[in-house]
Amino acid sequence: MLSKRIIACLDVRDGQVVKGINFEGLRSAGDPAELARRYNVEGIDELVILDITATLERRRALADTIRAVARELFIPLAVGGGIRTEADGAAAVEAGADKVSLNTAALSNPELITLLANRYGSQAVIVAIDAKHSPGNGDGPHFAVYARSGTSAAARDAVEWAREAESRGAGEILLTSIDRDGTKAGFDCEMTAAVSRAVSIPVIASGGAGGLDHFVDVFTAGAADAALAASIFHFAETSVHSLKLHLKQHDIPVRL
């Protein structure tokens, strides 16, 4: 069985790492390069930088931040935020990214997924899906997709959009529960499992990590391939090593 991955996320605004709840109420969590250095030593499997205002401000992700973080790492680095064109993706890779994450741009221009997959390989293209529970039509759970940092409904269902993203060349899905983001109430295992079972590419669960057992839940009930967290790592509420030992004790394969 493949090892499950633990991923730390750096939400960056104005060159600083920030964290909020339900995508709002942001507070500072430190310097990106310093946090990257710490995570690299602690044994995190991968790191994601999300420039959370790049799309809203209609600009590229900050290349200087990407370079500063990439210098500290010997693990895969993914970058998202403000990647609207093939040239934006190329700029992120040239600055040090191993993978690029598309969200709003993929929704408005799905062909961009294929362009980048053809250029760099599907393993380098992540489609990020921010979603909330939706009432649906009584035919089972529905998960409404949101764009522009969770501010705009996209009129898409997360499961269907994940399937399309895979068909267009995406190598991974980064699935964030807006309902759970920053709450530390646990991952949305229902939504994660629904998307994981609908696609054959890895699904990264995000939103809601607050304790060690939440990761156990999302790797079992949620059927996730990887789990992403921010607050519990940034503010030293637990260590990467302690988390991996806990997962190992629950027979979940991880790289120690």
C-alpha cells in the first residue's frame, strides 16, 4: 500500500503566512521561508504555498516568496494562487515549484489543465476544489464548488468537477472544505470520500485538522491519499513526527 502523505500549507498574503477560519479573519503565522525550513527538518512530505490574494488582485503568485521557500526544501513544493495562464504556471515552475495548483482559472478555462499537463506532466498539475455542502435535490449529498478564494459560487458539483479535472489531465485533486476550514473540527470525511471514490488520481483532504485522530479518520473513512493542514503545525499544536507515529500505530502507512 502506498504511504499516506502529510502536507503543510502556507497561506501567504503580503509575503507573510496567515491563517483564518472559513477563509476569513486572517491572522499572521510567520515567515514562509522560516516555516518551510522547520517543516523540512521535521519530516513533512510536501509543502503547498497558496498566495491567497493573487487571484482577487489579478496578479501572479509572488516569485520571491516561491524562491525563498524552495531554497529551504528537499521535498516537493506546490504553488497556487494567481495562475491563470500557461505563462503563469511556467513562472511558478521557474521560481522553484515542482507542481502548480489551479482553482479559479481551471473553472473558467478548463483547457489550461491540459496545457500544463502536456507541458510538465500530469504529476505537476493539481486542481484545487473549494467546496461546501449543498442541499441538493434529495438524490444524495451535493458539494457546491466555489471560486475566487471561496467568494463566488461556481455552479458546479465537486464530484463532477473532480471527474472532469481528471479527464483533462490533472494529476491530483486538492479538496478543501470551506465549512471546516480553520475550525479544527475534523476533516469533512463525507465529501472527501465522495470525491476520492469518483476519481482514480490522488485526493488531498484539506480543512478542519485539529487533532491526531482527525488524520486517522480522513485516511480511513475519508479514503484520502494525503492530508493537508496549517494551523496545528504553524502554531506547534502537534509535530509532524508525533502525527506520523500516531498514524503508524493505527496501521496507516506513512514515511517516518
